[in-house]
Amino acid sequence: MPFGILKDSLGQDWFQWEHEAPATVKDLREWLKQFPNIHPQLPIAVVFDQAYQPDSFEIKDGMQLYLMPPVSGG
Amino acid sequence: MRKHFTISSTPININEVKQFIQLEDTGATVVFEGIVRPDQMPNEEAVATIEYEGLSEMAISELEKIALQIQSRYEIHSIYFHHLLGKVAVGQTAVWVGVGARHRKDAFGALDYLMDEVKKTVPIFKKEISQQQSEHWVVPNYNNEK
């Protein structure tokens, strides 16, 4: 599920990502580069289980991930 | 340490913050309200409303981590943090924060630290909306938001 500006850039509240195993956060970030509406310089954090995950985090089948641009609360 | 973290669509009264953070041995309380400013959007229209969205459960988890960092840096008794989600009009409060401590420097320092860290890791996102209904997502360090 994308948040903030990413939701508008992707044009949808959620999407399904298919990738051959093993897949990592880095692979997901690479895949997101195909979307022309996402600025290439936009930092994107990947969240699973209420925590930010590093590039090396292995994404497994059925995981629900959140894609987050830089936060802007406060 | 006494803590209260809320991410909610319901505004609160500042007195709730004051009552929560002032304990028997508290010598200093610092209270902060973050208010929506009538900034200019990139298209030069004025902001009328900000819409906040976020991931509440993770936001609370991040606030707990920040509280641990604060405890290792400052001697404080209490922290209160309440952030609104949804639409907040210009001039209205979007975030209420309070810190109680024995001494002034710890209270000021802790509150400043808390707000700095909130703006780095707590998953809340804001979209500016003008009177003409133009929309603009605020993305720090990306579109020069300060």
C-alpha cells in the first residue's frame, strides 16, 4: 500500500507485485523505477510489520508492505 | 516515565496536555501546539486546509522508540503527544505536545528533540489543499519544504 504522494503517483491505493523468489526491498525499489510519475530522486521507505526495512530485507509471498515517501507530520 | 501517544481524528483541549504532564515533583512544563499556516503552494494559491494521513499503529511504535532516546538524553517525567489525522483548517491546531521535567532545560530540550525526530520517522503525511481545491503533497528534502 502506498502512502502520501506515492499513492497519487501510482494512481491506486494498493497494488500487487509479482517477482521471482528470492525478492528483496532493493528489487522492489528497482521495480518502482518503471513508473514515470514517481520522481527518480524521491526516497521511498518500505515498511513491513510496523518497521522500516533495509534493502536486504527478503520479501516473501503474501506479505503486506507499505511504501512511504519522506514523512511530513508535526 | 509517564507517556501518552495518540494519532487520532479528534482534536483535544490543551488543558488535557497540561494536566497529564504536570506531576507532583515537576518543576517545568513545556507545551507546544503545531498550527496550520496559510503558506503559499507551488502554484501560488494559499493553503486553506491540510489533510493528514498516516499509519497510526506504526506511528505509536516510532514514538515509543523516540521516547526511549529522549530518556537517555534528558531527565523528564512525562511526555504527551497527540497528532490529528484528516483535514485541519488554517489556524487550527494539528499537533499537541507536552513535556514535564524537574528542570527547564530538560523540558525544552526533550520537546525540541521529540519534534525533530517526529519529522524524520513517524509515518504521517500531509497534503496541502487550497480554497480552489488544488492539492499538493508536502515532501521534505524533495520539494524544498522547510
